[in-house]
Amino acid sequence: MKPRFDQWHFDPLIMILIAGIVYLYCLITGFREVKNIIYFSLALFLFILTESSPLHVLGMRYFSAHMIVHVIELLICGPLLVISLTPLILSPLYRSILALSSFFSKYSWLAWLSGVGIMWFWHIPAIFDGSMNSMQRSFSFIPVLHGGCMLLAGILFSWPIFGPFKSTHIQPLSGIVYLFTACISCSLLGLLITFAPLNTWHHYFGMHMPSENPWNISPAEDQQAAGLIMWVPCCFVYLSGCLLLLYRWFTETDLPKNQTGIRLKTSIIDHD
């Protein structure tokens, strides 16, 4: 069956996951109107797009399309969900979120390892092929597990940098190292995918028959494109974050001492 642009599929488990995310967000924000809800809405829209739109169907047949799904969920949806959390003074979960932020500020390497580790885990050939084959069944919990893991990886990884409490953010120079090493990790994974033997990921090997390949992309070209997507766009996102942190470092070091003191006192409740 050829992937068509009118193919939308709303997996019940994915919808339950989205409903759970909405409820948790409302609980965290105290069921109050928040100013950053636009970021939350955009994250949910992109997540639905990757899991229910024709892009998901294409991802089942093209490695490169599947990699686009990973990039969107991991590097866009996850950080947007974290950024959408506004000052949580009135939140019932205020103390819990503050404790979590303090933990990741102290042990940021755990957030790094969680985000990067989940990404590498799902690209282990045996696990990748098993999960993709399971997704082709009429009912499977793998799609919601896979999508949920990608979101979780993005949230955990971006929390030490974009968490709701500025006082718990890691220092800008440490953040640059944090993001740059993640860029190296993505580059290594992208290189492995690009130059790996053609049948390393069996799910896509031999799928592109003439009648099922409207874009005339060979399996080798598809795999190389997937590796390049993991390599170039991901590193561009990480390096953009490095530039942002470098800008933050310069602007903060230029503040007068008394203004810096005021910021340190108020940053725990200031998300902006």
C-alpha cells in the first residue's frame, strides 16, 4: 500500500497519552490560565502530527521519514513542553517540581544520560526492528511506548537548561559542554546509520519495491538520508542552544553586582 497524504490514524493509546499529558499539565499549573500555553499547544500539535498524520505512515516505510519523527519529538516537542511551564507558585506540585529541578541541577549528567541513552536505545537494530514490526499489528502498545519515550527523553534532557526555575538552571558554560557533547553523540549515531551495512535495520531492507516506492528512493539512499537527518539537523539544534547559552552568559556577566543579587533572589519564581 502506498503512503497517501490523506491517511490519518488516531491510535486510542496515543490519544490516552495525550489526554494524560493535558491533565498533568493542568495539574502542574493549578488549572489556571498560563501565558506560555502556546508552547504547550504547539508541542501537542507536533506530537499528534508525528504520531497520527501521514508522516507516521511514511515513517513505517521510509527510514528517513521515521528519523524526522524522532527529531521533532525529541528536540522540539520535549523542550517545548518544558518551556511551557510558567512560574509555579500556585501549583499544587510546586515543591515536587522544585525538588526535581534541584535534583537535575545537581545531577545534570543523569538528565544528559537519560535523553541521549533513550535515543540510542531505540536505534539498536534488534530493538528497532522488533518495535517497528510490532507497530504493524492491528493493536500494539509499542507506538505509545515509543512516542512516550521520545517525549520523555526530550523533557529530561532539556530540563536542566529550560526548567521552570532559573535558579536551578545549570551554568551557561556547563550547558554549552552539556549540549556540545550531545551533539557529538548525535553525530556518532548519524555516522553509524549512514555508513552501516544496508541490511543492519531489517525493517526497511527490501521494502522499496517499484510499485511501493513513488519517490524512487533506494534503500541505501533512504538509510543515508536518515543518518544525515540524525547528524546535521540535530547538531544544528544543539549548537543553536550553545549560542543561546553563550549569549546568556555574556548578558549575565555584564549585569551590575546589585542587579545580579536581585536576580538571584527572585529567580526561583521567575521563569522568564
